[in-house]
Amino acid sequence: MKAATVILEALKREGVDTIFGFPGGVLLPLYDALYDFDINHILVRHEQGAGHAADGYARASGKVGVCLATSGPGATNLVTGIATAYMDSVPLVALTGQVPTAMIGGDAFQEADIVGITRPITKHSYLVKDARELGKVVREAFHIAATGRPGPVLIDLPKDVMASMCESVEPNGLTLPGYKPTYEGNPKQIEKAAREIEKAARPVIYAGGGVIISGGAEELKKLAESQGIPVTTTLLGMGGFPGGHPLALGMLGMHGTYAANMAVTECDLLIAVGARFDDRVTGKIEGFAPHARKIHIDIDPSAISKNVIVHLPIVGDVKKVLHELNKRLKPRDQFRDQARGKWREEVRHWQEEHPLAYERSDKVIKPQFVVEKLYELTRGDAIVCTEVGQNQMWAAQFYKFSRPRSFLSSGGLGTMGYGFPAAIGAQIGNPGSPVIDIAGDGSFQMNIQELATAVQNCLPVKVAILNNHFLGMVRQWQELFFNKRYSHTCLAVEPDFKKVAEAYGARGYRIEDPAEVEPVLREALASPEPCIMDFQVDREENVYPMVPAGEAISNMILGPDKKGKKALKIAGKDYPV
């Protein structure tokens, strides 16, 4: 059969039901074969949209996402999506067209060395020059993408290879010398961890995206409840522990809760589970959990002690390691009950002292109010995607995520324009779930063309734009640290998003009155159509708490005081602005 058909047969064997792509000249053999094939192809309007949609599909469904782009600019347009998936450990297989093998290296029309370009942002990559290798390459690509610490794999397909005739050979097995992820944690290390936990008086669990990837949420909950340990999560760990649980502290780090940051600062044992000690979490390294012994559980050995030196590393799959750890932990004794009861009281005091809050208004829409209403009306039972910036942080702070794979956001790369195409992918992967993109007016315009994709495929994705007519997070930094010199962050000219939505065939709303927020949300959430809600929010509302660059996470700007100044917790002194 044609090699292009061999590729599609191999994808079917891997369970692929959906491809996000955009055709081009060198891909014609593959698209011709796809015409008669029972794989759902979603035609995006930009290749970056394909990458992010495949990413959103993978995060929300737990399957491997697949995207497809032509050679040259088509492939390079995928780069941001591939890098986003790499930073956030998302299983992705990117198929790219390439010029015929005889022309490679000759600066042919629409040629780019996409294997070389993406080498630092993929787990592995292939340039297929022999059609007989296609079945084996696809099998290996999916295995590498989905196992160990997941990530993107790229397969580059020259046009002549796709157009050739070959036998369809189903690979018998996998032979990948040197690629052997460690799943079972070292029993001695797990035993040591159990003893460390048992003797700790002020422990905190710091949970990251690895909890969700491994399917370890229930084991994490069992650990926290059985030992009475407060839990804080990273941005990508949200949903790995129920946000409304009495032991939940919310997110930690630069825009984390006061209680989470203080608990980490004052704990005597930090149990890092599936997290990588990102700089947005740690702040100034010397001030991060300075009094604590540190246990680190992660499947990626290169993440251990990479940023923060830990005392007790355990390399292995989070779910498996937590399961073994829970079996080894002894029931709480009187000492632990008393010590940890006192510790939880101290944590509760921090929660009550500085809860997440904002100034209510009946004159201007507060962005936090929109997120709270979304949570209330969906009862927390929605898949929420975000763009990047203030909208992302407000979503993380004011929407309580109770289950894994319900919060999708670009964490490591911080990719503006991620949320909307990711929501499209999530909706296709979860057709019965409400899917909402909480967006900024700057980010949303970066992939606004995917409105056509949503409309064409009748996807009921909802977009809540928190429109402050600024690049909000950059403006916030300019206000606090650059004397309000708003250099090129004011979006003075913007489209009427309501009319843009209608022009694409979607439903559009423009909301300026706080009293209109709930009725519009109710109507949009009930609609079977894609809906764009343009909320005209308070233009200079800021995200608090906020840890300034270079500070420890205990040193937080908590918000404006009565005099209009910004109060920072540094040895009881105000932070000068």
C-alpha cells in the first residue's frame, strides 16, 4: 500500500481518533489517504492552533495528542506548541511534512530543518527516509511520548517517502536501548521517607503536575488525610488535590496564597510530589522552606536537586511511590496528633489572616467576580483553560478545582494564545463536558482565528475575556516597579469582540455592568454554540498576593492598604513603590 496509508494505519493501532492539522504541498499524499480514512481531522486556521489543540486534547483526556503540519513555515509554526508541551510534560506526537529526500539540504522551497530546530524541545525526533521504518517509528514515537516523564516527539516525513509504495509491516515489539524509565521507587528510600514523615511536626505536601500525569490523586489524598498534612499545589498541580478540601492551601509561589507560602516557609518537612521546584514557585532559593528537610518524588531523575538540593530523593512513578509509601506509614500517634493539630491551627490562622480577597464593586466589573461566578454556576464541574497573565492567575486563585485534568494552562513556557485552541482540543476530547477559556484581551487575539475551527466543528466552547485593554500582567509590573511608566502595554485599538464572534458565526456578548455578569454567564453556559463573552473589567485591578522578583516567597505584596500604598511583608516594613 501507499506509505501514507501505512502511517495512518499505524496511528490507528496507537488508538488515535483525532488529528489537528493544516495541509500543504508536501503533505498531499498523506491528506489524500486521509480523505478515505476514519480518523477525525480537525482543520485549524494556524499551525500553532494545531499544536495547542493537540496539547489541550492530551491534557484533558490523558491520551497522546497528534498534530500535523506541512514543511517549512508550517513546521516552524508548530514550534511554540511543541515547546509548550515539552515544558509542561504533555504527551504529543507532531507529524511534519518535509521536502523530498533528494532535496534535503539544498534550500528547497519550504524547506526547514525542523528536526534540528526542535531538538532541544522534544523527547526524541525522527527523520524517516525509508518507508519500511514507518510502522516502527510511529510505535516508538507514541511509546516515548507517553512513558516516563511525558513529552513531545516529532516525526519528519519527506514527500517522496509518503508517496512511495511499501508493505505494511506491524512492528513486533519495542527495542529502545538506553530508554528505561524508572517506575518503581527504591524501597529503602520509601521506607526512609515514611520515617521522616512520621517524626515531622510541621509537614507540608507540595504537589505538582506529576500527580495528575501519573493518576496519583487518590493516593495523594490518602497520604494527606491519613497523616493530617496540609497540601499546596503548583499551577499545573491544581485539581490533583481537591481545592475545597480542609487541608488544601491553594497554589504557592509568586501569586500563591499567603497561607501556602507561609506554610512552606515555616514547615519542618517538605514533601515534593511530581513537582520540579520551578523558579515561580521557589522565589529566592535561600528563602524557600529554609527550615525543612526535603523529600522529592519524581519520575525524572534529572529534576532531582536540579534547582533545590533535597535530602531524600525517590525516583519513580508518583502513583506507585505514593501507594508504597502509604502502605509503610504507621497510624498517627498522640505526639503527631497534637503536634500536627497545632500546626494546622497555625495554618488556619494564616488563611484567616490574609485570605484571597478583592474589593467588591457594583459600579465596575471585577475580574475575580467573573471567575467566582463561573465557579458558582458550573459548581466547579467544568474544564477550565486559561491564556497567560492576570487572567491565568485569577482563574487559579478563585476557581476551586476538585478533580484532575480540569485545569489546562501553559505553565513552564507561559504561552499567550494557548487557552482558546487548548479549549477546542479539550472539548473534542471531552464532548460532554463544559469547557471554558478564561482569557485576556491580549492573549485571546493571538489565536483568535480558531473561532472558525470552533464554529465549523459545532463546539460549544465558552470564552470569558477579562478585558482591561492592557497587557495586564506586564502593566502590573510597570505600575509596581517602574513608576507607572506604561510603555507599550496599553491596547488602545481593539476589535469589538462581540462583533468578531458574530462575524465568525459564534454568539457574542459585551458586558459592562456587574449586574449583567451572572445572567450572561447563565445564558452562555446553556448555549450549544461557541460563545465569546467580553467582560469590561476594572482596568487597573492587580493580582495579589505577589512576590517581587528576587524575594523569598514569604515576602509578599498583599495589596493596597488604606493609604493606597502597597504593603509588603518584609520584617514588618512596607515595600517602597
